[in-house]
Amino acid sequence: MHMVTRNYSGAGAKELFDLLEKRKSDVKEVIGAVHGIKSYAMTRTHDGGYTVTMCDDKAGTDDSVKVAAAWIKKNAPDLKVQAPVVAEGEVFQTLA
């Protein structure tokens, strides 16, 4: 399995997570269509938030990054959110 995190902070990040929470059913539908998705979570932080996506392989997490960016561009163009800090890697242990 492969995991990717996207950490959003700075201008517009809090507003983005307000929108993500309001539109969580849309987000679930879009991210849920990513091939090989195993789990997805959104978490608020003091200055924005981050998402965690786990998929069968890197192709799936790469797709999730593209899908997330497209959703933000389409649904939150006025927020001018900075690109997230992305971290990714192979999963070597889960508790689920």
C-alpha cells in the first residue's frame, strides 16, 4: 500500500477546510472514485488542515493528488490556497 498526505496552510487554508467540511459528500464521491483507494481522512489544524489518502499503490495516491487539486481549482478558485506540502511513501504497518 501507498500513502500520501497533503498539508494545507497559509492564506485560504482555513476557509478551504470550512468548504471541504460543508461539501464532504462531494469530496467523498470524488476521492472514493480513485482506483485502489483504501482510506481517506481530513483533519483540521490550527492554520488549515491536512488529508491522508491510502491506496493499493502509488498510481492511486498520485491520482488522488490530481483529483484533489482539480476539485479545489473548480470549487474554491477565489480562495487562492497555496499548494499543499505533500509527503508520500510505502505503508509498512497498519492497525486496521
